Amino acid sequence: MLSKTDSIYKNKGHTQIRMPSDTIKSIMVIKLNIEKSIPNISSMAYFDRYTGKLLKIKPYESFSNGDKVRRLIYPVHKGSIYGLPTKILAFLVCIFAATLPITGFFIWLGRKKKKRQSFF
């Protein structure tokens, strides 16, 4: 199954084999593509559980737009979508977001301590 998947998908990458949990499903072999700048791009091949015969291939290009967007959520969350520059950007955005409640508390505390001025 591994050699068949490697012959179908020529790209470099890690390969995962997911065994079925029951007798109905087939074995899914997932090959990640590490040659692309966007991580989490993978293609799949399905094999019969008992004979090892190739049943279906599903390259990344055949995924729906929704599936492609869903696969981008994790790299965007980690900041690893385009390597080190986006990791640094994600870190800075997280630091900024973490300071907002603290600065908001200090602004609120400053307003509580001000004396009310009378206009008359």
C-alpha cells in the first residue's frame, strides 16, 4: 500500500495509514505534501481492507473548496502557513491580543478614580 501510494503521489512527504474501526470501511493512506509552502496539504488513497486492492484515489486538487479551507484552519491557527515570518506575525498578534484585557482594566480603573466635576 505504501509503495502504491508513493507511485501515485510523487511528492515528498510523510505517509499515514489509518486502519478502519469496523469491517465496512476501507484502509485510508494519507500522503502529506511537504514541498508546498502551505502545510497540511495531503492526498488520499483508499485500499480494500482484506485484499489490499486500490479502490479510490483522492488528490488534494479534487477536494472541494470547503475541504481546502478546513485544512487551512490549523496552519493559520499555528501561524505556520508560510513559515517563520507568519509565526512571528502570529506571535505579535497574540501578544497584542493578550494585552487588551489588561489595558482595558487600567482604563476602567482610571475612570473609577476620577472625581466627578460639577458644572455649577
